[in-house]
Amino acid sequence: MSDPRTTEQWWRTAVVYQIYIRSFSDSDGDGLGDLPGITARLPHIADLGADAVWITPFYRSPMHDGGYDVADHRAVDPRFGTLDDADDLIGRAHELGLRVIIDIVPNHTSDQHAWFEEALTAPPGSDSRSRYVFRDGQGDGTEPPTDWQSVFGGPAWRRVPDGQWYLHLFGPHQPDLDWSHPEVRADFEDILRFWLDRGVDGFRFDVAHGMAKDLVGPLRDLGPAQVHHRIVGDGWQGGHPFWDRDDVHALLRGFRRVTDAYTPPRATVAESWAALDRRALYTRPDELHQAFNFDFLNTPWRADALRATIDRSLALAAGTGAAPTWVLSNHDVVRHASRLALSDGVDPDDWLLTDGRTPHIDPVRAARRARAAALLLLALPGAAYLYQGEELGLPEVADLPADVLQDPVHDRSAGRRKGRDGCRVPLPWSATGPSLGFGPGPAWLPQPPSYRSLSVEAQHLDPDSMLALYRRALALRHTCMSTGTGADAPLRWQSDSAPGLLDFRAGDLRCVVNLSDGPARLPTDRPPLLTSALSGAPGGRLLPDEAAWLGAGGGEAEA
């Protein structure tokens, strides 16, 4: 009998491949990736062994924030294609055995959304304005209502011609919605049904931790207690004015009621930058199925730190009955193929401002850690989220010149932060062409020369390539899952493992990762099933920053 978790609850053990649409595949030569481009490249994802794709916003948008400023959730932006193209993509994905998760952006809209355009022409206090957060200014009205700061830099308020101010926790082109307004709730529930009826298999809810806001009575200044949305600390315990408020959970239950009305139920996952114990609340049985584990992404490359994060993540997931999630990279953070090789204490944002030159990243160490991290990620019980290009070992493009940067973070911070463009450089599919196979013309961001040797074409037949490692790992992961003992099995640490080693079993799969300064000896009673080392593990050893998968039997690994 098949395990129902792989069907009705497929997300519990899924490997989900994130597609940043602008940078995946360009079918028409305008320099931007698009829906037909994704459809044409879906076999790559199916061959990789993923179970689902998550696609970033492709809705009508002025593109001030890469599509996360949505003007109409029910329309495809012409730069990305048409509704027919979206239907074709969903149909082709299902033919290949892939499920489709799409992004929903409920915290804010574009300033070109019909509701906001209506609000600007309506008077203060009108119902049209009450769908958003409009307030009078302080003093004579010329000062913002509060001292709240935007995630992208600068004040979180912008003044309109009649003197009122509107809230934008991100860019000024992204006005925040007021989710206490019944029309907002009703419209987003209808948006979910619109896409569910077209066949999507789930939703990723952007900024899920920011939707609910304390808007009753006078608004509170934060003073020196300003909190960036990554990560909201435990001390607020649901009482921050706009991040991770307790009120948000009623909204999530509303989303879940909509998706549960469909058979089989659809998957829901939260982007929540709340602290780990608070984030677990987003996955209670009547809320969302999953929340991205950003604590794992942010954990230093040390055995003690990783083990502590893994243990705490598993315990909190078990407390709500949810499956844990694991992620190393996405479209908002420095790619882990570079980040994991930074020296201890180096902030990735600060490193970007050096154009990636100082402190220097050792490319050999970076590649070795990225390969080991892949085996660690994919051995952990639960769901794994992969970011496009990590299967190629793509590093952060840290030296993009200022004149090509498009992320609003760079401008809004007056250059104090370089922004997220370095992890969004279009994929290299081939070693030649104006955009290395991304499209028939130049790409919207320039690709570095190093991308040629990292292209899908260059790695496809190389048995030592990162692409080959991911393909073998995903195939083996699925084999373990088919026996019912794989990625949804309990994790058991090997007793008395040596310092600097991560050594655990998940079902019939055993993973050993060497994070010590010296070689580690593997059990000799059976060869590894898979190793991150380029030429295997000679002499039964793992060098520093290498990982291996073994069968569940065998003795202890030794440093």
C-alpha cells in the first residue's frame, strides 16, 4: 500500500524547486524569463528528481520589486506571458509528475492596483482608503505618523497630495493592505480559488508574518527597538506593532479553510521570519502546512550549531504535527555556495559591498562545503526547498557593478546595502550564446564568465559535477522514501559521535558530515552509498567539509 503522505500529504517529504521567474529561462528574447521558458525547461527539473516547483510572482506588475508589487493577482504580466501560458505550464508540469506552487503576496499591493488608484482619488476617511493603512501625519501633518522604518531602507510612510500618509513596510510602490477590512479578506480568498480552479497545487504566502497590524487607537513609535523583518526576536511574543502579531493566525486559518475545500487538499507554506518557536505556530493543524526554516539557513557551518538548530526544528515541528522544512538559499539571500565559505563573523551584506573581493572566498572550500551541505539538506527528514541554480553550484555574483543593479534595496538604502541581485543572475543553460542559453538575447543581469563551466550543458555528462551529485542524491532519497523509511522518518543521532561530526540516521539512510579540522574515518563494514567528495572517500575517510550517505547499519564514524 502506498504511503498517503506521498499523495494527499505529498508536501511532507517533497523536494520543491524554486523558480525565480525573471532569471530561469527567456523564450522571447526580451531579457526576462517567462512562463513559456519555464514550460520548456520543466524536463530539467523532473530529471533532477524534484517533486514540485514553486514559481515567484508572474502577475501584472510595474516590476518595482521584481513582481512582488502586484497590480492584479488574476492577470499574467505580458512580459511573462498569458493566462493560457500559465495553464499550459500547469498542465505540462502535471504530465511530468511535478506539482505547482505559486506565490501569493497578501501583505501589500502595487501602487498601480485598482484599489490603490481608487484610494488616491477618494477623500480621507473613505471606505476606499480603509483597505490600506492611511493616517494623518504628526504635528502639523508634515511628519510621518510613526518612526517605523521600511525593510528596504528609509521611512515606512509616504505622503500623498492631500496630506495624508500611507504605510509601506517595503518600497513606496508597495502600499500595505489593512487586513481588518472584510473586502481584503474576501478578495484574497477569491484569488486563491481562481488559481486553485486552474489546477495549482499550493501557495507560498509572502511576508505571512506581516499581514496583521496593530491599527486600533494611536500608533506606537518603536524608537531604538526597530526590528528588521529578519528575524523578529522572541521578546515581542506576538505584540510587535506589525511583525508576527498573534492576530495573523486568524488570517492564516481563513486561507487554510479555502485550500482544504479542494480534493486532494492543497499545500500551503509561509514565508515567516519570526523566531523559530514563534514560527512553529504558523503550522498548527488548522493553519498552514509548512513555514520556511530560516534558522537552518542562517546557522553557521559548525557541527554544534547545526545540530542544535536541527534538534530544535524537529521538536517544534513535532509539537504541531507539521513536517519540518529545510532550505539553504532563495531569491532574498546570498547564495550558500558563497555564504557558507565566508569567514566566521563576516556579514554577507557587508561582504557584498566589497564586490566579493575582501574577505576572499576560497573557491575550493566553497565548492566542498556546498556539496556537503547538499547531502546534509537532503538527508534531513521533512521537505527540502532548492533554489534554482544551487544544483549547478552557482555562487553569488558579488561583483555586479552599480549601474546594472535593479533591487530597490540598493537605492532605498542609499547604497549601504547592495541588495539581492547577486543571487538572481539568470541561469546558464549552455556554455555559449549571448546569455549562455538563458534566452536568444542578452539577459537582464550580466552573467560572469565562470558561469560557462557551471552551465547545465557543461555539467550534464560530468559524473563529478554538482548537477550529477544532486541527481544521485535525489534518486537515492526517493528510493529510501519508497520503502517508507526515508524523509519522513524520525532522526536518530549516532551515540558518542566525535566532536565536529554530524552523524545521524533517518530511516534506512545514514548521513555523516565532517565539520572538524581533520579527516574522519567512516565505518569500514560497507561502502558509502554516496559521498560529496569528488573522487569518493579514499581509504574510508571524509576530509573536512565532506559528507557521505551510508546504509543504516555499521559502526561509528571517528575523527
